[in-house]
Amino acid sequence: MKRRRRPGRSPWQRRAPRGEFVRPSGERVCFARRRGGERDGQRSPPVHGRALGRNDRSRARGNAAVLARALSRSLPGAHRALPARPGQGRPTLSRGGACVAFALCLGMGHGAAAQERMPAAEERQVRLLERLSHTVAAVFPGEPGAGGGSGVIIDPRGYVLTNFHVSGVKRRLWVGLDDGTIHPAVLLGIDPGGDVALLKLVDPERSEYPAAPLGDSDALRLGEPVYALGNPFLLAEDFRPTITQGVVSGIHRYRDGTGSAELLYGDCVQTDASINPGNSGGPLFDGRGRLVGINGLGGFRPDRGRVNVGVGFAASIEQIKNFLYDLRACRQCYHGTLNATVRDVTGADGRPAGVVVDAVVRGSNAERAGLRLGDRVLSFEGERIRSQNHFLTLLTRLPARRRVRLRVARTVEGEVEPRELEFVFRLQPLWAGPIQGEWRPDPRLVAAETRSLLAEIRASRPPDQWVREEQVLLPDGRRLRRVVRARGPWLRVEVGAPGAETVEVVAGDLAWRRDAKGALGPLPPERRDELAGTAEALHGLRSSEGENRLTRLEFTGGDRVAGERVWRIEARDRAGRRRLLYVSPASKRLVGYAYPTPEGRWVEVEWISSDGRPRRLDADSGEVLETCSEVVVRAEPQPASLFERPE
């Protein structure tokens, strides 16, 4: 006989399980009593799961009793007494109380202090990454959204670092920020060998941007947390970056160049943070939010559709810093090469026995300095060499024309112990990137960057009248007192004891000399050119009036003076005399200059030194020509009478 259905109830409602479940907060919730219906005046949302039946509730009460006894032993005073059910001798918990007890047991191993610290740490991390997200950019060489990569803003004025394989030599690009806005950008400089490029945002409606602070990749430690930000696979159409977290898997990795561009990751950071197509050019931050690398290489398996397998590489920020001012000066950067090759060697016991030179290009700077086949490399730039890769890492992170110091051991016939030798020379350029002539600095961009740099320098109000006193030690051991006085483009140099000094003056068309005996005469032409060219260049750097007296005053990149990375500015006066001026980016003050001699060699003059002993030296060989000490510089007025020729 067919069973009759009760009127007013659907088969679904009749078969629906009856019961309730308890949220972790202790709240009881009706479970599927009616589909979308109401019970006791409250609407119950549909819940997907199994209802708590009678056996389940009994089991939960039994488990709760066990948890209660554990809590009473381990956390005395942390809970209130639980009443026993009538007719039973053990305490029980309600359904809500069971959930509370279970939650307490989960946190028992950490303690209240740890529970408070963890949310605070997570909150700091979220805020840090939110702040860093504002500095990340999506870079499009073509139309926005039609392929591209990532970048990071490193200066509030809108300078953006990215990969060269993202920008190419495209002069005009588009950059999307995490607020959803798109801004035009220009390509300033390129480093094809290191796979880095520098852009500048040129939106006329905006002049300031959030920027990421530069960190120190040399201070990274294995296992340290890092964050990779970017726009992989163009997932974020609103340009909000994707964030992946990992650790530092390796430091100072050396990756050979591949492809037609000869991209060389000479000093890179390895991480397991996911770096996928589209992350190229994006930042790698350390746990404090400092930029430590530019992501560029990832490890992929073809069968996974170019999805990262946990191996990624970022060009280290310490390497990028060596090229940053050349990039800003709109240059194509070249990495340095020894024009020699080295290899690892092993001893008779099979253990590493050092690094040996196995080839030297004839006529190269290294060969002219004295490097020979078979020399065992001991140190490079003061750092002891452990292996071939270690040496290549240190070498390839330096730009061409950088003066370096190489120490080797050479076996000499007839001598028991190897002879240690030290060579100083300039690295030669290693070609990489576009074909010759394809990249040329844009004169308008170079002029704009020069004006910006000069404005920074002159805003520090460098004195136009000053005096510098110092003690000079010559190579032959003689010691002299020297005083240099400046009044605009006029210069006076006094050498010797007061009252018996030699005086040399250049003041416009005047150029005269007085020897220690008081005899007057004209200044020799070579010495006149040296002093006049320097005076005109220094005056042009300090004021726009002096700049008008020059035919050229141009920002040409960066260099290193007394261990500091500095700006390099080239000056040329109306007589064609050239000077290279070195300015500290931190203090905006002159820290040295260089001038050519009539023989064609350049002399570098340091005005500061880490040991307080600035030097005058041969710019190529590093030969010390004089050493200064007890240097005192004062900004004070210089009477015009000091520069007038006595009658």
C-alpha cells in the first residue's frame, strides 16, 4: 500500500535531518530544519554538513569532560568550576563549553603571550607589505596590458628600476601603479649585461611618488625571509602587485650569460619565493622592507607551463648601486673584465689549491700592469679569493674603467717561497646589449638630469670663497705646508713656510708667480692651465654665474673616490681644458677632481679620505704622487688684494 504524504510538507522537508551545531563562540545554530525557512522567529541559513545527532552529543560531552580535567591540572585558576549533572560524579561541559575548552587546549602549548605576539607580528607584516605595494609598478613597453613586466620606484621623483629584458631600448613606456593609475615614463639608461634599466615617470600632473628604500644585499643571511612583488602573468588588471614570500636560498650566486643579450647575473640573490613570467623587474625586499634585489630569473619546468619550481634569482642591489649613477646619466653601462681567464686548481691530495690565471690577452691593462700566466690569485680588491666563481662574482659586479687592486703569488725560479705581487689597473669594458650605435643618450634627458643634479648641489649652498690648509708628504719623504685660497674663479696656492713660501696665482687674465726669495715672474703655461682649468670648473659647479663661463658642464655618471660612490660631472672651459668633478650624493660637496697632464695621463686629487689622508695619484696606475694630512677647510672671505700682482 502506498504511503500517504502528510499534507503541507514536501519530501525534502520530511527527510531533512533535525539537529543543531555549535559555533566556536558557543552559539547554537539550527541545522537544515527548514530550507530557507524560519524557526522560533529566527531565519536559519542553509548549512552544508552533517547534523549533530544524539550519539554525537553524548560523545562530545564525554570528550569535554576529559578536556576539563586536563585544563584543571594544567591551567589552575584559568577556568571556573563546572557543575556535575544530576546523578553523575564527574563534571561536564555544555556544547558551547566543549568548544571553548577545545580552543583553549589548542592554545595551551603557546601561552597567552605568544597568542598576543603573533597577531601583532602579522599586523606589522601586513602593514609593511601594504606600504611596499605602493612602490611597485607594472611596466609596459607597448600598450598598457599588452605584455610587460614589473618595476619598483626607488626615488620620490619617480625613478623606476626594472629589467633590461622588459624595457629593451623602447624610449617611451607606460607604468601602472597600485592605485590603478597609468603614467608615462621615459627610459634613461640601460645595463644590458646586468639586465637592469632605469626609467623615470614624467607625468606632468604628478611630481612625487612613494619610494622603496635601498638595502644592503651583502648583509643578507641564508634563511632570512624575503618578499617578491610584481605582476606575474598580468593577473592584476588594477596593477595591485602579487606578493610571494620565501627565504634567501643563496647569496653571491654567479649565473652565466645566456641568449643574444648576454644577460649576466654576476652577483645575484637566490630565493624560493615564487618568481614567474611578469615578475621580471620587480623588487625583492628583505624582512624590514628594504630593496635587496631586482627579480629577473626563475627556474621553470616545461611540463608545468613556465610555473616556478622554487628557484629564482634577483640581481643584487649592491651590484646595481655600482651602475646606478651611470643609468641616471642616460648611459649604456658596461661591466668590467680582466681580459684574462682563471680556473680552479687542486693539489696532490685532491683538495682545492686556489685559483690560477690560465690566459691573458696581450696588450690588455692587466697584462701591461704585469699579470702573467700561472699567477695564483690571492685577493681582489682586498677580499681573499676562494674559488673561480667567487672571483667572477666580485669582478662582474664592477663597471668598466673601475680601478682595481689584484694580488697574486708567482713562483720564481730559484726561490723557495712564491713571490707576492700587487697590480693596480683599470678594468676594460665587456660588450653586451644592443648593436653599436643603437643606443645613444637623449641630449634633452641628459640636460634635464644635469640641471636636477646641479640644483641639488647648489641648494646645499657651497661657499664661493674658501681656504684649505694641509701638510703634504711627497714620495721622496719631504714635507711641505700648502694653503689653497679661492675667490670665485680666482685661485692662489701657497707652498712652504709662512714668509718663505712660493705663491702661484691665477685671476682672470692674470697669472703670476713669486718664489721663496720674493722674485716675481709669469706662471709657466702648463701650471697656469692646471690651476685656471680647476678654478673655472669649481666656480661653475658652485654657481650659475660660473656655469656660464664654461662650454660644458654635464653629469656623466658615477665613480668611486676614497671608497665612496660619487657623482661624476665633466666640465670644459672656453680654453678647452677638461676636468672631472666628483661630488658626494650624501653631503652634496666636492670630494675630489681629476685633470689631464700635458703627457695625456690623468691625475686624480682626493679631497676626502676614510683615513684622513687624501692623496694625489695617477688615475690609471694608482701610483701615489703625494699624501696629505692635517687638512683644514674653512669658508671665509678672501680679500681681492691677495690675488693682485705686487708691484
